[in-house]
Amino acid sequence: MSSRLRGCFVTGTDTEVGKTLASAALLQALAVRGLRSAGYKPVAAGVALREGRELNEDVEALRAASSVALEPSEVCACLLREPCAPHIAARLEGRSVSRATLLDGAARLARRADWVVVEGVGGFCVPLGEDWGADDLAVELGLPVVLVVGLRLGCLNHALLTAQAVQARGLHLAGWVGNRIDPRFAWPEDNLATLERLLRQRHGAPCLGVLPWLEPLDVAAAAAQLDVTPLLQAADAR
């Protein structure tokens, strides 16, 4: 991938941990810093029919949070109908997820924006085809990685395993975002302290912020909790 692409790759400890909220918040926080930001969801699975159009909620959220005006097809290069693993959703439609198409979509956005926030699908190693996955796409893009940690039981193990996987692929974990997805989660501050200590010690990854339990979701409120300075520094060091 061309070094012209400046941005980050957002992955998560699992599906439904708030990657889209964190990505949208990053887009707004970057815009506050004066950067033309564009959200990119290379692959999205699951659509709803609205006013005769097939839309994906994650794609629309990234589109709304971008400071560059984008069409849905620019935000998502591969939209699949079934809400399941992408390689399965693609097979059900008699198609495949094209690596070249996904990379081309990122390159196009790089020419229009100062910063591209690329949101992965599911977790870091989700398959996109028979012999490649989201981790391979992240390697091709070569961007600093932001890990979204869904704060719930099991998050310590999931976060540390994902961080190891990111490092094993030769990528830089530039930071992580905690997301309070379970308001009943016991000992949240103790878990956050453990994550802060271990992700810094083992991967040099700072916490970019902790998103509060938000009902309904509020991107502006989430953006106010983030510090994107370490992320900008990581991109400049590439």
C-alpha cells in the first residue's frame, strides 16, 4: 500500500464491542484537530432496507462522522447482505471479497482526506476469503492499529491475545480504547488499570480514552473522551 495513506486501522477484541462508535469518535476528534477525516469500512456484512435502499448502520455512522463528504460506496467497498462472517456472506451471494478492491478503496480516500480511519470487521483475524483475512488486510494497509476493548468479563484475555496477534503480524499497536459496553461489569477500574499496565509494558500502547456507557449512543460525547495525540505521533513516525 502506498505510504501516502495516513490513518489508522481500528480492530476489536470481538464483534459488537464498539469499533464503529470508537471509529466515528476518532473521526470527529481528528476533525477537531483540523484534519479532513474519512471513515472507511472495507467490508460490511448486514443490511437494512430504508426508503428502497440497502444500508448498513456501521457504514452510515462512519459516513456521518467523516468531515469529508462521502458516498456510501466510498465508505464501504464491499457491502454484503447477510450479517455473518464476510467469507460466508460473500459465498451466499456467489461472490468473493476482492483484496484489490478493498485496497483501491483505501487509496481513493487517501487522495481526498488527510486521515483515513479504517474500521475492520469483527475481530482482528476474521476470515475474508479462503486463504486470507482482516489481519492480512491490515498488513497490506500498514497503518498503526487501534484496539477497541469491550469492557466485560474476559476482556483482559481477549485484549492481550489480540495485541499479541497484531504484534506478530509486524504491526504497531498505537493505542487502545476502552468501551464500557456492560454497565454491570464488576471491578471495571481494576480491569482498566490492568489493561493500562500490561498493554504499555508489553506493547508500548497507551490508552487513548475510555468511552462511557452511552444510551443512546452519542458520537460527540465519545469523541470528547479521546486523546488522538499518540495516534498522530505514531503516524508521523512511520
